[in-house]
Amino acid sequence: MRRAFGLAIGITLAACAPTDRFPQMPSEAHLTPAEIRSGYTFLTPETQVLQDDSFANPGYLWVDRGAALFRAEETAPSCISCHSGGLSGIAATYPKVNTETGELRNLEGQINACRTQQQSADPLEYESDDLLALTAYIANQSIGAPIAIDTTGTAASYLTQGRDYFFTKRGQFNLSCAQCHDQNWGKKLRGDTISQGHLNGFPAYRLEWEALGSSHRRLRDCDTGVRAEALPFGDPQYIALELYLAARATDLAIESPAVRR
């Protein structure tokens, strides 16, 4: 991916067309509902088959581990004792604002909040196998559910933060997220096709990583790819960017654990 972004500076950038998809968004945003496509559609047929096969998809190793952790009684109460009614559709509503604290939380943040506040347990480290596993398991319970987040009230300010990050040029290549994923999606960078940058498949198994990774690992890769300083895992700015990307992908189905290049 770094090699691909290294060539991005030579791409002829198309002008962005205005849209009314998100009236509060800047005029640069131009993905219409009819244009929204999951990263799955940009994969090779072989990789699509790998994602679709729950026995072959390596991401399900983490889902299975997450299922065991969800039921484990080493922490009291166990996750399932509070959530015995199921988690269908929950992942499609994150990130969301916690009504008590006003904090914007993604799934990882909510899992750790539950651990510290409900289970008297230590928070799990970002990119640890246990946090990836629990996040993948919970996200997988919403597979097929359309993304439907709340961007009203307190969330609106976070949405603005995420939007600003998406459109801000950064790094030595002076590129924004929008220049690749809004203006040039579908074009080729060497052997890769530029996707629209949606996170509906994360946590995802990336062939490049040979492991499951969080959305923040992917965002850090993008920042590093344009030779910008990546933010720390769990940084509030990345969580705000997650919110904007989720709003941008409204109605796109959850696919986690997806397989990506």
C-alpha cells in the first residue's frame, strides 16, 4: 500500500462534484447513494471467495476466539450475562456518543469501557488479539446489517472533526483522504484498484498484514503512506474520522471480518 500511495502523487486528480447526500458536508463530498461500493467489489474474484467462505476466511479465527472471550467467566459479570439478548445490529450503530460522558466511542472503546466499569477488569490494549477478537465477534453479529449511525446532537461536532480530517491534505505528498477515495476511486495504482475507503469490513484480515487488524491500523497505514505522522491507536481524531466514514457509508452492509488486500 505504501508503494501505491507513493505513486499517487502522479495521479491526475479529478474535480469533485457537489452532492446533497449530507447537507452538512462540504461541497467536495461527491459520493451519491447509488455510487457507494464496498471495498469487496474492488477485490479479485479469488479474494472475494476467500471472504465469503467462513471456513477459509482467516478472520473467523479471531471471531471464534472472541466468542469464547464473550462467554468467559474469568471476569465477573461475563459479557454474555449482560448481553444474553444478542448483539445483532449493534456494530452498525458505532461510533456513537455515550450519553453519560459525551464521549464518542467506537466498538473498541465501548468494550474497554464495559471491562473497566462493569467487570472491574483492565482495558485491553489496541491491536491485542483479545481486543481484536472481541471486536470482530461483536461486529460479526451485525454482518449484513446496514450502517445506521446517529450524527445529531453532540455527535455533530465529532462529525465535523472527522470530515475536516478527511479533506485535509497532509504529509510530504500533500494528499487528503478525499483525493484518493472520493476523487479517484476505481482507478489503478500499479496492480491495485483504489477503493472508496469504507470501513464496513473492519476488523478485517489483510493479506498484506497476514493478520486481522483494526480500522485504526488501516488509517495509520494511510497516513504513513502519504508520509504523514500517524496518530496513536485509539486517538479521538481517528474515532471522529470513523464517525465521518460511517456517515459517508450509510446503508452499506457490515462485512466483518472482511478480507482485504
